[in-house]
Amino acid sequence: MAGSRSFIELIKREMVPRGHEKGIARLEELQMPPSTVRDSMWRRACAITGDDKLRRKLLIYGLKKSTPFSLAQIAGMTGAKSGNAVCQVVRRLERARRDDPGIRAALAEMDQKRRGFR
């Protein structure tokens, strides 16, 4: 029963306050190995753009915003040099969101897909 959908729903119903449910990542996604979570987020990024550099940035952005992984773990999963590089990518994307309509649209779509991830 542990790990089954009914068990997860039971835990959510009994343990998660209703007002905070949207802010908690889906439990079954977090039980997956990090590589599976990365692959799932990569598919979401690939569906948004054909630009490989932007896909990688969206992958980093999505993992940072949607998972409890440390910056070092995200760096290891994505090929970034360090956790600091992960922060820099996210900061630059958020800054570019204000000025670049293409980035704004890509991040809006990624945010929408991330909500499905949670």
C-alpha cells in the first residue's frame, strides 16, 4: 500500500492542510529517482522550445522551482558547473522575463507545466 496512489491520497487528505496543498510537490514524483524527475522535466522543456540552450536553462529553472533538490544536486543532474551556476541561470531567466517576450512566453509555459508537476 505504501507508495500507491490511494496511500498518497490518504496522506494528502489527512496530513496536508488544504490551503497549502498547491505549494507541495506531488509525492509520487518525489519518490522517483532524481534522473526520472530530471527526464520528466526535460520532456516538458523540450515541448516548449527547440533551442537546446534554452531547454537546458528551462530544465534548471523547472528543477529549482519544483523540487526540493539542492543546488549542487541540480547542477549534477544538468551538467552545470556548480550550485552557484544554477542560481545564476535562474536569476538571469527571471531578469530576462521582464524584457524579452520570447523568454516571458517560455517561462509562462514552463510555469504552467510545472503546476502539473506539483
